[in-house]
Amino acid sequence: MQICADMRFKLILSVKPESFGNVLPVSYQYELSSCIHRKLTDNMGLYVEWLQQNGFISDLSSRYRLFSISNFYIPRIKVEVDRLCILARRVQLWISFLPVRGTRELVEQIFLGQDLLIGDRHSKVEFVVDEIMEIEDPDYKQTMDYLSLSPIVFANVRPNRSIEYIGPDSPEYQDILLDTILEKYEYFYRKEFPHNLQFGFELITPPKRKGIFIKRFTPDETKIIGYMYKFRLTLHPTLHRLIYNTGLGEKINLGFGCVEVLK
């Protein structure tokens, strides 16, 4: 089945320890996602033009975003309590976009040669984007195998309004997963998914539970529970493309749910 191309990039960044040091918080996903989003929206005219060029509406407050971000890949690290010491000179980051038109130009204009400052009140690291590499599109099929590049999050709201995070072993996990994908499709394309659904979900590896703090050391500090795992997913190829480029699960806007196709 032919599906229009999508855009995934690998960013190669140099660490600038002379600026603020080389120590990140272990829970840096929220700060990284916020930094990327700020970079994209600092030039609001360019950003809105890009959205309109691709037929999408501009909704900066939405929990659904048209891109997803991996964790950093850091070749050498040392973890001390809640701090992550970077022992490498360069790190890597993957970012995917659902829109295609003008995306390569947008990414290069916004990120290439630019500084990214990531961290919290206790420690931060400055990076500079040295290289941007476009990644070849995957071949979208009915059944595909994936690896999570950042924790995948699903949650229920209890009657008392508290949050219950759902793990892949829960009997309701598959229904929540599919509902979330279909809701995202309807939000972006402003219509219900028009094709017949054949759906299946299977764990390939045992899930690893990850507790990630966001807005650390502020009155809004929260701990989010997600899971890292490899999995097999049966879906319409259009929906595979959607999750590959915009993430799987909830709280994508906070830096969660980026996935990679297993070769």
C-alpha cells in the first residue's frame, strides 16, 4: 500500500561542558520536549505557515503534537542518584514529524548550528546541533515490530480524580492503546478513521517500568509512570505511520511515547 512519505531526523549534538557542566537530571524528558517545542514556535510565523502548508491547524495548547522526540542516546554515562553525568562528547536525538511539505527546510533552519539548553534548577547542559540526518522511511505493513525510544504512558482517571497509570500487563491496556490512536487520528484529520480495523498487540520483551519526574523542584512537580518495551502491533498502515511520527500513548507533549521500527 502506498502511503505518503514522512519525516524522521537524527540530530547529532555536541556537549558544551564549558557553559553549565555535563550533568543532566535523570528525568529530563519534559525539559527536552519543552526546549524542542520552544525552538519550533519561537518563529511563530514560520511555524504557522508550515502547519498551513500541510493542511493542519495551529493549536499550541493541544496534548497532541505533530511530532515526537526520543530520549537522548548517550554512549557513556554515569548515574548518581537523580543526576546523569554525560561522559561522551556527542549525543544523538531522533525527532519525527507527520507533516512532510517544507519539513526538512524547517528543521534545518530552526535547529542546525543552534544551542539547546536542557535541565532543571539543579543542573543543566548546553548542546549545539552539529548535524541533521534524514532517516529513510520504513515500509509500513499491517503487522510491524517496534521498540520504545522513550517511555510509553497510558493512564486512567479514578473516581476520586487521581491518576492510575496502566501497564502492558493490564487487561484493558490494548483497548486503551487502540482508542488513543483512533482519537489522535480523528483530532488531526477531523474525521473518523475510514478503513476497517484489524488490530493486535503483543509484547516481544518484558516491559520495564520507568518513573519520570516532570517540573522537578517546582510546586507542579509530578511523577509519571511509563514503560519501555519491544512489541508487535497489527494496524492499518496509515495508523502505523501516525504513531511512528507522532508517538504512541499519552503525554507525547511531555516527551513520552517515541517509537522505532525494529529491523
